[in-house]
Amino acid sequence: MRLVVVAFGSRGDVQPYVALGRGLQAAGYAVTLCTLAEFEPLVRDYGLGFAPMRGNIRAILATEPGQRLLQAGRNPIALLSAMARLFETAAHELVEDCWQACRDTDAILYSLLAWFGIHHVVEKLHLPKLAVYLQPVSPTREFAIMGAAGGRLGGAFNLVTYAINQQISWMLIRGALNVPRRNILDLPPEPFWAPFGRMHREHMPILYGYSPLVLPKPADWGDWIDVTGYWILEPRADWQPPAALVDFLRTGPPPVYVGFGSMRDRAPSEGVDLALGALRRAGQRGILLADDEALAGRALPDSMIAASGIPHEWLFPQMAAVAHHCGAGTTAAGLRAGVPTITVPYFGDQPLWAERIHALGAGTRPIQRKRLTADNLAAAIQVATTDAAMRQRAADLGARLRAEDGVARAVECIRARLGGMMKE
């Protein structure tokens, strides 16, 4: 059976789908991953088929609406308006690329952001489909929709946040999506009312690729929704770390990792200065996620080293603590490593994961990126590296997470869901 898995986003958004694709391929499916062209080497290195999707996350986030997105924090109006601006330019390419990738497949699996392109293609082709998400978006009374402030105001309020957020976002992007629907797929315009509530009422199957140990499945989610555990991609057997990084790790105590993935500020060198200042104040060795542009030609002290493209599954267990933006993939790697997390969320699902890490006692209180300073980052690093109770809780949670097999559970669920659809 041929499957296309469509995933849009940063490396942390895409890598779990490579892990899922490998599991499905080992189970006998022929798997093609449709994602951004920059990830073709990653996809092919793990033996999966590849279908290209145009766009570049760093370039997108460097635009004016991209920077507004990074600064949105928990302001839902700012977040939705920035996303709408981005979709104005991306909608046509997203729908067209999904159409080209999926015309010769038997079933389609798709990530949350990919829904905006694949939804129309599925309607055109009448193919079996499964939502395979890394972020919770199914309405529940237990917590508000990700990105919404004030989620402790009760169950009724939490449910309302889903309806309002989803309808407003739909109104903002519906017009942009109707153009490629008509021009590429010859489909009629989308209706005014958002389809998300209807999808939930119709019990559309959804798999969530995060751990129930981190965010338990709400009691009001039905049996059509599965929370499988994280989809983890281990480094290839022939992968070797840079010799300079290995030497650095061997010549001193465990360092602190500081990196914010693709959340690239307009002046990345300022972020490096902030991280360097915080590590100095905290008296810690450090590994910085930074490229040549961010370093701007500066020489780092012997107590710090820059690195990029290093698998988190290899790197994070060797850290004293990890400071990051709480993207879904990085959160999984940090928690599985069993070391405390310093949480610096930007927008979207990141505040949710930051709050969960803190609630579980495995990390520090979240610091919104726009409020981050060298002083408060240093204070958080100090707590994460010295709080014995936090370190033990992080280690215990990491051990339990490593015992899960989210990919195996997801493959089992997908086989059952697709088998049921084929019989209908």
C-alpha cells in the first residue's frame, strides 16, 4: 500500500515524520514524505521516498510577517494575523505541491500545518486520510487551545477558545485558500464556517505524536483520537560527531545547551551575545546553536563552542541542562534526555509545552522570548543546574519516556484505521 506523509515546518516539525515513515516502511508500506526541499537529504538518508515542497522556514521567518509571528507570544490576534499574511503568499504553492505529491497514492497522512494544503487535495481525490499531529488541537474542557492565554478559567471557557480561534483563523485564510482550490483543483469555494468543528463532530481519526506522560489524553476525547508517544528518529549508525565537539565534551564538566532552532531573530548575533552573557553569569560551560552568520566572526571563549546540525538524541543526554524554544521535536528530545529544561517559548504550541515541562517539575518557569535577558536566562540556568529535586524529576521522566515506543504504537493505530477505511 502506498502512503504519502505530508509534513510542513522546521526540522523539528519534520523529523518525527521521518521516524514515523521508517516505522511504516518497516511494516510493509511504501512511504513517500512530502516536505520542504531542504529536508530531502534527511528523508533519503533514511530510505524514504521524497516529494518536494517549496519554501524555506528560515526565509519565511525572516520576512516581516514571519518576524511578527515570532513576536506574537500568547497574543492570539497578532498570531493569527501574522499567519494570515504568510498564507497569502504560500497558499498556492502549498496546494500545488500537495497535489503533485499525492495523485498516485493510496492514502494520505498529514501534519497540522500541512492540513491547509492537503485538505483540498483529499477532497478532490476522495482518498483515505489520517491526521498525524504533534500538537493538540482537538477541543477539550481540560485545557485551552494552544496559544490562548487564560486557560485556567474553566472547562466551558477552554472549549470556547477552540471554536473562536479556529473560526477566526479560517476567516483570515479562507480567501487565500479558495484561489488555488479553483485554479488548481477546480473545486468550489470553501464555506464561511470553519470545517474544524465538523471534523471533530464526525470523529475524524487523529493520532498525536507526543507522550501521554507529558500531556495525558483528556477524558472528553473519544476513541477516534490516539496519543501514541513521541516519534523519535535515532541518529544513523554511520553518523559521527565532529571531533572538536567530542574533545570539548571530554575536557570539562557537562555544558549547558542554548539554542532556539529555526526561531531566528532579525539580529541573530544579539541572541549569541545574550547566551554568552548568561552562561558567563551562571558560571557554566556552553554549547550554542549558532552558525557563522550568528557568530559574526567572533571567537568564543574556551568554555563555549558553537555547533549546528547535531542530533539532539545524541547531544542532549550529555548536557547539564538544555535551554530551547520548546518546539515539539526539541521538547521530546530534551525530556527524553532526562536533564532539566530552561524553557523560552516564542509562539504557537511552544508555550503549552513550556508550561507542561514546568508543571512536571522537569524545567524552569517559562520565559517568553520577548522578555528574555542575559540576567533572567542566567538565573534559570543556575536553577536548572543546581536544583537536585528538579534534576531527579527530569531524570525519572526521561527514563519513563525512553521506555515508550511511540512509532510502534502509531504504526499499530494507522494499520487499524486504514484497514477500517478500506472496508467502508
